[in-house]
Amino acid sequence: MELLIAFGSALWLGILTSISPCPLATNIAAVSFLSKKIAHPAMVFISGLAYTLGRMVAYAALGWIIISSLLSVPQVAQFLQKYMVKALGPLLIITGLFLLEVLTIRLPGVALSQKHHNKLVESGAPGAFLLGLIFALAFCPVSAALFFGSLIPLALNSKAGTLLPFIYGAGTGVPVLIFAIAIALGVTSMSHWFHKITKLEYYTRRITGVIFILVGLYYIRIYILKMF
């Protein structure tokens, strides 16, 4: 049951990351741009799939590297085992405040020149894969809060450990793949669906933020306040 909750949480965090305004706009723009450069619908789908896989691999690999590195050092592993559950409450509250946009922060972005962007697109599926890989690492405040503030602590505190970044990566790929399929099929009402998902994300992000804060307060009461 505990593993199912961990897997479900990682999947939801990935989906929520992917439908957040900044990543969602980037994903739709990238997949739409790919479709303009490719005439055959099947190749549009393959390039969209490659772009999606690039994002999934980036998140999964980064999470796996961070978690494995931390747990591979005995002193760090012992420290995390002892204090991670106590730090989880404040981390969840901070993440919730980011989701509610009470806290904001500017992060450095990853920029590609138009020349390099075009080269990647014109190189087909391998280029689309690299494009997804690069864009995934251009963290927005919300995606950074979800990844570093929620997924990593969750993985460090779970028996699933390094499996969770892969589940998270799969979650980030689901909405992007749906848009890639829609564009390949020639769906013309993409802007309509974009606004629908953006509106849905507005509420789901805030509900998730409130839940994070409530769970964080519960963890603080259970693991910190009882010490005094």
C-alpha cells in the first residue's frame, strides 16, 4: 500500500509538472513547431514521442543521480534516515506555498539559439529527443518546487527510492504525448484545449498546494512538536 501511494504521488507530481503553465506552453510550442517542419503525420507522432521521451529521460536521470549520490554516502544516508522525515513537513509547506504562488523565485533558464533549435528539429527524432531533454532542464519555479521540493524528499523517504524519478518522468510525458497524438491527427482546436487544461491546472495546482501544506503541518505536529 505504501509503495502504491508513493508511485501514485510521483505520477501525479509528474502530470502536474507537465500541465503547469510554463512547461505546458513550452511543450505545446515545441510539438507544434515539430509538426510544421514535418509533412508526414506518422513522423510528427514519432518526433513528438521522441520529444516526450527526452523529457522523461531528463527528469528520471536527474532524479536518479541525485538520490543515488545522496544514498551512496553512508554518513549522508544515515543523516537522511534520521532527519529526512522531520524535514519533510517544512519542505511540503514551502512547496505548497510555491504552488499557491505565495512564494516565487526567478530561476536561470536554458536558452537555445534559433539556429541550433532549427538544427535539432530538422534532424528528426534524435533532434526532437535532445530538444525534450534540454527543455526539461529549464525548470520553472513550480516545476522546480515539485521536483526538488516534493519528488526528491519523497523518494529519499520511500522504499521505492530511485524508482520514483522514473514514475515522475513518465507522468511528465503523458500530457505531452497526448498533444503530440492530437497534432499528428490534425486536431485543429488545440488552442481551445490549451485553455481548458490551463484552467484545470489552476485549480488542481491550488488544491495540491493546500493538501501539501496540511500534510506538512501534520508532519510537523507528529515529528517535530512532539520533541518539545
